[in-house]
Amino acid sequence: MFMPQHFISLSLLLLLNATSSSSLAASCPPTPWDEIGPFYRPNAPVRDTIGKGYLLSGTVRSSADCSPIPKARIEFWQAGPDGRYDDAYRATVYSDSKGRYRLQTFPAVPYANRPPHIHILVDVKDFEGLVTQHYPKRGAKGAQLDLVLVPEGKDEGESKGRAGDLVRPGKGSR
């Protein structure tokens, strides 16, 4: 025999499950776009270390459901300790099977009235590309930065209308 209290418990459980699923999806707004800048050069070397003293890591995720995105190509470039851009301060990493990435670098430096920053370009099949920048906190030894991408064909977030602006290394072979 089905008891009313079982019905209430089941209803509350279903409501809680629906609420947690929708709040999870709502908790992944796309990473905002930022300027690519004049110093981008495609095809940075594949490596996860370009210096010591600052660790940038995170997870590449889908804005649709916060799921991790494996095999995302992530390019980084930044000014060197002398404030100049150079091949030594460029790297490409790929997110692992759980969408995680990491870059070991040196603390970013300011130059030409710009605050310290690290440029980031993300490209992966079935998602709009992303160009953004990370602005480290003063004195920090690292940061956790999730990169949230919009699935191709979705009209949400800051990347709307910007995907065509993205320089996509190896487009067609992603």
C-alpha cells in the first residue's frame, strides 16, 4: 500500500533532484571574452612549463551543463619578466580526460600601462572558440581558472558573434 508520507518524500526527492540539476547548469556562465592583443602568434609549442613561481590550473567546461571538456587545445602567451613578448613565454596544453589543465609559469608582469596578465586561447571541436585573459592577484603564487565554453550554435554568453574573430590553429583537424 502506498502511504501519503512516501508520496511526499518521493515528491521532495524529485524536486530536490530537479533543482540541483538546474542550478548546476546555471552555475556555468561562459568565460568572458577579452582582447587577443597584438602579440598572438599561432601554434605555440606544446609544453606545460614556461617558468617558475605561478601555477595556473583549472577545468575546461561546457556552459550547457558544466560537464568537463577533454582534449581542449589551450594556448597561453604572456610578456616575459622584461615586459617583452617572446617565444619563450608561449605554450600550448591540452585538457586531460577530465577537462583539467595546468600551466607552470612565472608571475605575470605589467608593461605599457597594462596590469599583469596572461593571454589564453581555447579551441575544441563542437564548441565556440574563446579568447580571454587571466589577471593574477598581486602576490599570488597561482590561481584556479575554469574556462567555460559555449557549444557551437548556442546563442549565449559573451562569445556571441565573436567566434568568427578567433584564429583557429589547425581548423578542420580539431
